[in-house]
Amino acid sequence: MELDKKIFANPKDCGALDEAQSPFWFWNDRLEDGEILRQLELMTAAGVKCATPHARSGYIGDYMTEEWFGRIQTVLDYKKEHGEPMWLYDEFNWPAGSCNGAVSRDEHMRERYLYFTRYDVPAGELFHGNLRPFGVAGRPDGDYDSLPMNLFVYDRETMEQLPLTPYLQPMVIATMNVPMKDFCLRRDRDTVVYQVQLLIDPYDEGGRGEPDYMKAEATDTFIGLTYEKYNDRFPGAFGSTIKAVFNDETRFAHSFPWTDQLPEKFLEMKGYDIRRKLPDLVLPGDEAGRTRVDYYDVIAQLYKENYHSRLRDWCEAHGTAYTAHLLGEESLAGHARYSGDFMRQMDATTRPGVDHLGKGIGSLNVKFAASAGECYGREGLMCEVFAGCGWDLSYESYQRMVSWMYLQGVKTIVNHGFFYSTREERANDWPPSEFFQWAHWDRMPEANDMKRRMYMLLTGGSPEKETLIYHPQEAFWLHFLSRQGYQTMYQRGPLILDERAAEIDQKEQLLLTGLQEQNIDFTVFPSDAARLFKVEDGVLVNTRTGARYTTFVLPMAEVVPLAVAKMLDQFAREGGNLCLMDCMPRYGMKKEEDGEVVRIFEDLKNGGFMAFVNDGADSDALGFWLSHVAPAPIQFVEGNSRNVNNHRYYPRWIVDPVMHTGEDLSGVAYIRYRKGEEREYFFVNFGEGPETITVSVPSETDPIVYETLTGKVYPAQVLGMKNGAYTVRLTLAPNVGTALVTKV
């Protein structure tokens, strides 16, 4: 969006800025049309023109009935009359996908999962097992090794897998004329037996909220029970008044999710039957790890194709945007555990999304989501924020969090939430309400104007940065041993058992946080996005967005898909800046690709086409290299050029949910944003008081200052000009954004 100084000064009535804020409006009591209209008028008066009605605990009435639709009609009529947009929340509470339990009531639509039991059988000891086919109808006829079975036998010392047939004995049941076999194992060596069960949670014990997100039929049922009903009841509303649909906090509930289509999809993608190698998912070592890499890759793809993509396609076919946030967004470990590959799912949205609980700032969850949007060309990142901040949330903390969000790439703030009612226990539902019940509601017009100004500044162009940093998801999969029994809502959840997996997870956090402390911006690159990039004269170009990158960093990348290796080979040989950290790649995604992947990087190293940093967490060494090969156009002359993070990584357990309270930054942070011939340097001061800095920036004209809190626009204080670069002094107020706009 172009910068208009008059609108920037008074942005409240600019309809193009209405989606800078779209709060969850918790419908958590008995609804009355008069009260709905009163609350809508309060929002409009404060400049909050877009809202997202959210069926919530405490609601008195029947969901998805004519009673419910009547209240939605009241909102739609108001929005049409006032020319305001709204978003639709597609579920009762969360996670989405069940239509308040209607989908998962049918156990065929519910998440199934693998459960492994290990038996250590000493030499000479007899072991009986209940042997039966796994995922195959009927009984085996003849050779039990011809079908996938539920038991797997290994020599304890070598962990070599053994055939089942030698341990089968005929079993005669006089009353049944059915040939059966008894699994009866006794060896003169120690043996390990794994039993694999395919389980499903009872509806009333967790299963109610566990739809099978990898099953297209379950998603289509959800669409029929929600989206289609809304569309039938309100024809023409999608795309006109309803601008987006919000899908909330979907995830794999169990460590090893399973679906009917998985063996077929696995065979298609990987070329072998996963059912014959199931214990590899829990066995340590690289050989088993290769199977884990394949498994997580496949379940991530099924999740994307059969859930998010189907919902996005429906929304876009009806003229509206699809936005979603997932679970476990903060770290590599959470990405693997709860979605297989978090960043890949963002490609299946119209607008990427993320969640942020608690009042702290400085985590990487928003950066991961923003990076996914940049790589996949998905614009309009939204963030659900303020849940769990407590009723004592100050206005200054509110400003600070919002400013940090926009600094990370957020475009829309989704307040959690605006409470319809705070009666009785409703006030304790992940408070606060930032609505009329909040002590600082009288300042919401000012806060909303600030959001609108940041939306104007940081929308309509693109982030400007030089560096892509590889997200080592495959290397983490290789080593990750997921813990059975943990689902969600464990703040100190399952430990990351494997030392190398924990190390990869921690080092990535330290590396990325350390670069942000140095104000070195970057985009995190998931391997799945490589199909969208091409090399042009030593520059990596995003074919969807046109974004150009001169530098690529590979940290802890033990596994690199061959397509990525080939792309980087061309990139480096044409003059692109390539740096590897911690290790050289050892594997491709397929075993037959290993040799070529290893050769590519060895040749690049031996030919002097790449740099190497020994420690994958050494952000200082990487920052020094980046400052030489890809210097930013801005230089700090005086003042604080860093922002220090007091919480640089999480412990080695998979935290769910992450409460960010206690995390914080201090110092000055900035990003660059490009719109045509204008470059915006967007600064946020996280200090306790005003901070004065002096910077040198190239510009063809005098730089202009835009203050997001006050709306003031004025010429920058120029101290000098030399060789096309202006030396500018800025005084930055705390907790709010200030933009320095140049012409290049």
C-alpha cells in the first residue's frame, strides 16, 4: 500500500486498513441482538472495523443451528450497513476440524496412531506373541513373512531383523476348522520383540477433538458441516463481507499418527512399504532414522494435501482467504512433533498464521511463520496474540508486543480476545479481554491507529534481505525419537531423547536468535520451497515473489534433498555466497542420492566455493562473514545497534503450550522493507526510555520519518551527506515503531 501522509495521520476511516486488526470476539454466553449491536458499535467507535465471532466455552445455545445463524446474520447486517469486513472462525473452541465433535464422533474420521511395545527376551526364555496382520484384512495364507505383521523380531546384539516364519507353530482348536499359527519364540541369543498396535482414542477420552487431518473424507465432512452450511445460509457473504476464515490450532495429537491412505502414499513417495519397517520410528541410529525421515515427510504431505489445501481451495473458490495457525510453532522439535513440517503447511494457506501466548517477546515462532510466507509467496501473516497475558496487561506491554509482531512480519493482529461476557468463570478463560472490560480500553483508538499505520508501512511491498538460512528439519527427523503417551497441554512436555536431535534444535534457536541480536535479517528456508526458486547469475530468485537472495547458509544439515544440493551447486559456482555450519551433508532424501549429495558439497568445499563454520550455533562467526559478503545498506554511526534477547532457546523438552511471559528484548531492532523506489527502515526501541541513534543510509532524496504512534511525518534530522549516503539522527520512543523512508 502506498504511503499517503494524510491517511497516515488519520488512518481510522481508511477501509483498506481495516484488516490490520481482527480480534477474536468470544461468544461465550447467551447472545442477545441488542448486546451484539452495542458491542459492534463500541468496536467501530474505537476503529476496530473487522472482528471474528468465535464460538467459545460459556456459550448458551445450540451451535450451527438457526439460533446460531441468526446471531451471525445480525453481525453480517451490521457489517454490510457500515461497509466493514469480518472474519469467520470455523469451529467451536479448538482444535478445528471436528465441528464441535460432530466429525470425530465417527471413529473412521478420528485420528488413529501407532503404539509400540518392546519386549526384551533373554536367551533361552520362551516368548508367546499374538501374531496378526497389520493393516491387512483377513489371515495370511501360508508364509507369514509375505504380509506386514504386528510383530517384529531383532537380534539383541546386532539389531538385525529376523524372519517370523521359523517361530510359528501349528495351533489346533478342536471346535474351529480354521488353520492357525502360534508365535512361539525361543533362541540361544538375547532377542528384542516389538509389538505394533493401531489404536484410536475413545470419543469421550480425547477422541472428540482428534479428527484425522490426513484423511480427505474427514476434511470434506467438516467442510460440509460448517463451510457449506454457512454458504447456504448466507449466499454471497464469502468474498464480500466475510474476508477470511480462521482455522485454529490443528495438530497431530499422538506421536505416530496413522491413516488408511498412508501406506499407499508412502509407497508412492518413497518406493517401499512402511508397514514392514515400523519399529524404525522408535529405534535409534541412522539406518532407522532414514525411515523416520521418510515417515515425517509423508505425514506432513498428507496433512497439507488432505486438510489445509482442501480448506484453502474451498475458501479461495468462494472468494475469501484461508488463514490458520497450528500447534508447536516455536521450535524445530515442535514442528516435527505436531505437524511433521510446520512451515510446509503454510504453503496451503492464503494467509499464514501463528499464535503467541503470554506477554513476552523474542521467540522464533513468528519468524518461522513469516519466513514460510516469504518462501511460499503467501502474504498477510496474522498472529493470534495476548492470550494468557493476564488482566494486569499494561498498555505499554500491549504496544511493545504489537510493535515486535510487525517487526517480525505480522500484518494482522488477532486479539485473544474481545470477550462478549466476563460473567463468572468466563473471566478466567485465558485472559485478558482487550475489549471494554480492559482497564485500557479507552486507549484502543490510539492503539488501533498505530496498527493501521504499521499495516500501511509494511504492506504492499516486500521484506528486503540478502540471506536464506536452511531449516534443518530433515536432520532433526533423522535423530528424533518421539515419546509415546504425551499428547498436548504439557508445558514441560516430552523430553527430546536423542542428544543429536536436541543439539540440532537448540543450535538452530541459538543461531537465529543470535543473528537477530546483531540486527542481521534473514529468511528461514524449508527444503520443500526449493521448487519455487531458481538461480540467476549467482542469485537465488523466488519465482512466486521475485525476491532475490545473494547468500545461503546450511546449519546442521546432515540430510539435504538432491534438488537443494543441485540448486546450491549452481548458485555457489555462479558466485553466490554459500556457508555450511557444523557438518557436511551425509545423506540425500533417498539412499541412491547419497553419493551425489556428498560429492556436490565436497567438490564445493575443495574448490573454494563455500565457507565453513565449525559450530552451528556460532552466530558471531556467521554474522562476521555475512557482514563482509552481504553487507546491509545501513550503517550505525552512533547509538545502540543491537537488541539483546534474555531467552535464547528452550530446554530440551517439547513445550506445549509455550507461555512467553518472562521472555524479553532490550536495545534497538530494525528491518528493511521495499516498495518500488522506496526503502523503509522500520525501527523499534525495546529500551526503557527514548534511544537516540545515528545511522548512514543511501537515498536519492532527503529521508522522511514516519512515527507509527503519533502519525507525525517530517523530514529526518540530517547531519551530513556524502557519496549518496545521508547521516541521520533519530530519537526512538520506547515500545513503538518508527520508520525512516528513503528513495533508492
